Amino acid sequence: MSRRNRHEEHEEHADESWLLPYSDLMTLLLALFIVLYAASSINISKLDQLSEAFNSAFSAGLGVLDKSALIESDDEASKSQKQRHEELGLKVEQEKLKQQEQENLEKLKKELDQYIKKNGLVTQLETQLNQSQLMITIRDNALFASGSAAVKPSAQQLAVAIGVMLQKYPDFEILVSGHTDNQPINTREFANNWELSSQRALNFMQVLLQNSSFDPKNFSFIGYGEYRPVDTNDTEAGRAKNRRVEVSILRKYTDNSATDTVVSAISEDLNAPAASAATTTAN
């Protein structure tokens, strides 16, 4: 009887250690279900945006953390497009101004040619329009006495007539340049051809500026002496062509090739003692 009681007591106190791993397992299962539920409610739109950002970064060959690719790409594209529009608008406007300038110069050349022909000055004046300027060439015998820089009275009328035509286009810059032949000069008034050519250019420019419609800041003069001949100095006819005054109406809008030519010419002027010594701007 005592053995039976002891056996029953042993069964009532069975081993319950299995409950500990069971409870741990249930806890893990609960945590798993919570994680799965949270994953099922993720923001799909944000996931798509992140995916697109990664695709953009990888396809452009950029790093994932590249700020310019992931964040600022839209802003940079907008700025670049705006800049292209501004540059295009600037080019269109410049082309319009260039075309208008070309039309003005062609019209002015036509008026000058008509004046030259009407007044029988074909042998004394000529015009030439190129990519940098409209040039009016005047032979020195039409303007000055030999060895003198004083403008003849008849030449003053010519200068006034030229000024009347030029005043219709007041925004152009005007350069008056003087040239001589290579015959040496050494008088009480002029020590050399540089001084003579400079004074002639200055005097003719001053006659032009008697027209009150002109702004003197747009005018300048230069003396080249004998160093820019257009013909040989070995003959009297050639020397006569070299003695001249040129009135250049300068373009503001030129092609790159023409601009390079003008820059090269200016560089030559600055490096040449004849030009540097004789160049002056009207005050």
C-alpha cells in the first residue's frame, strides 16, 4: 500500500521543463507574424521611387550616394534647359542686329556711291564694304595741298556731305586714318610722314565733327605714314594712290573670322611705332 501511494505521488509531480522552449517558440512565432504584418503594409510608392532612383544612378554610372544624381538632377536639368533657351534667344537677337547692321551699311554705301557718281568724284573717292567695315577712301589731292594738312575749302564741303549721310546712323564708330607715300618730308611743320598723316586724319575728322549730330566718343583717328601702301611707291601713279585718307565705318557685329582679322590688325597697330605714336581718340 505504501509503495502504491509513493508511485502516485511521483506521477503527480511530472517533469514540466518542456514548457520553457515551447514558450520561447511561441514568442518567436508571434514576433515573426508581427514582422510579416508590418512588411505587408509597406509604402509601395516610396519603394518604387527608391527603385527608380537606384536605376537612374546605376544607368548613369554614378554612385548610389551621388547627391547630384539622386537629388539635384532635376534642378540641374531645369537650369541647363533655361540656359540653352537664354543662349538661343541671345543668338537670335544678335542675328537680327547683325542683319539690320548689314542693311544699314549697304544702304549707306549706295547713297555714297550715288553721291560720288553724281558729283563726278569717281577718280577721287571710292567705297568698299567688307566683313569688318565700310571704308571710304579719299585721295589726298582732293583734300590737301602737297605737303600740307590743311583741308581745302572744297574738301570741307565734301566732308560735310559725307557727314550728312553718316548722321543717319549715329551708333557706328568712325575711324579716320591718314596715309602718305614713301617720299621723305622734313619741314618746319612736320618732321616726318607719321606726323603729316596723323595731322591730316585729325583735321579731316574735326571737319566731320562740326556736325552737331555726331557724338565725339564714337570718333578716333590714326596716322600710318608710309607703312600701309596700297600700290607701289616706284611710280608717280602708285604714290598718288598711297597718299589718301580713309574713313572707316566699323561694324559691331562680325563673323569670328572677321573679328580675328580686326584683332590681328589692332595688335599690329599696337606693336608698330608708327601707329602707336600717332593714334588718338577724339575728346
